Amino acid sequence: MGFAIIWIYLFHSQFAYGIPVVGDIVAFGSHGVDVFFFLSAMGLSCSLQKNNDSKSFFIRRLRRIIPTFFFFLLLVHLVGIRTGWPHPTNFLQGICWYTTLGWWFNGMFAAPYNYSYEWYIPTLLVFYLVAPFLFKMSSRALFVMTICGMLVSLLFANYHFLM
């Protein structure tokens, strides 16, 4: 996971783009997100193997992520007030900001309702939500669901649905 994080960081920083071979590897740093989420899924699976109780799983995960998430959202909110960066200025924007609905309904709201840089935590929360259910499914059902998900994704991408 550390390698994936470094890869993503180097990609965003555009470090080493001029260095042969290294620059080529760094240019594909967005794939570090895929590696990170794959390894996170493996970690979730191991966690569920140790303790298959969904309620305690949700409580543990939410206790780990939500306080830090709200701290940084509040920090960015306060910095936004001071600097003029995007931040909630009314109740609806606050709801979109602090519940992550601004990410999920991207395109339905004009900026600053949709905060596209806040994608990671909403995605992670969905992973946490579905992990116990996926863990209990049979291999065959997971395979069929994966194939169907890929087909739906290809259709959505081809017809620019929800983009």
C-alpha cells in the first residue's frame, strides 16, 4: 500500500516526468489508486475473516475514518472562508459537503455544490458498506456480479451516462 501511495503522490506532483523509464512509470501513477483499493479490499476481507460481525465491522471502520474526515473537511472549510477557496456558504452546500452527497450527485449541482476533489472518502465508505455483504457471497455470485458490473460500466462510459 505504501508503494501505491508513493506512486500516486509522484503522479500528482509530476516528479520525474523527464527521467527515462522512471518518468514512464510515474506517468501511470493513477493506477496506484487501483492497486491501493485492491489491497484495501484484501485487508477488508482479512478483517472480516477474523470477525464476521457486520455491526462491529461498521463501527470499527467508521471510528477510524469519520473523525479524521470531518476534521479535514472542517479545516478546508475554515481555510476556504479565509482564502476564498470553495467551501459551503449555505445549508444545502453544507449538507453536500459534510455528507459527501456533493460527490455522488456530481453534475446535478453547479459548483460549489459538487466537490470533485473529495472522491476518496465517499468511495471508501461505499466499500466499507458493501464489504460484509460481498464477503458472504459465493464465488459464483461474485463472478456474475463482477461481469455484470463491468458491462454496466462499459455501457455508462460509452453513452456518457452519469458523467
